[in-house]
Amino acid sequence: MAERIAFKGMFPSELEKLTDEQYLGMIKARQRRSIKRKSLAYRKLLEKIEKFKNEKKQKPIRTHTREAVILPSWIGLTFEVHNGKTFQPVSITANMLGHRLGEYAYTTKSVVHSAPGISATKGSKFIGEKK
């Protein structure tokens, strides 16, 4: 069965038609207050997005603003979110609405160890190598 992509029972085509006030009534209070405050970095990101929508080129929007709450007008856009070292690509879908950009660009990666080192104990050489 195919996954139904929707937010609060609304499909992406319906979500893009929502006004900001209608959308703010659908999300939780913490995200709503964050959007209403609009920090300087968030305002600059919104300006960059409006400028990007007017351009014909479809290149990703680079940003350091990890705390930005995803809006319905962003569906279909691609962002490159900074994770502290590099920019991670993030494509926005309807399932991501109400979340923050930083949730999709992880700042840490899982630790993968190799075989025992030079000064390891004699018993540790018989432990299998993780793959």
C-alpha cells in the first residue's frame, strides 16, 4: 500500500493554498510562537526564499538557520542546511510541516569502530571485526 502524504488530513496541493493565519491555527503553540517572533536569521531566510521563488534556476537554498519552522509554501523546495561541518541537502515534503530544518540535517554520525588497536589486550584480538 502506498504511503499517503498529508498533514492534518490535507494534501500538499491544499496546504499550499493556506494563508499564514490558517496554518498557524493548525500547528502547536511552540512552533506558532517561533514563527510569529521571526528572528533576524529567520526573516533573512524568508527573504531568500521569496527571491529564490522568482528565479528560474532551481538550485538548493543554503542556510545556517536550523531553528526555522517549515511552512506550507516551502513544499517542493530543496534546502542545504548546515550541520556544523558541511551543508546537508533536505527536500521538503508535506510530512515535514511544523518541524524544524535542523531535525533533518544531523550534526553527529554513528561511531563505527575497526579492529583492535596496537596496544590492545591479547584477548581482544579474538573479537570479531565489526562491519
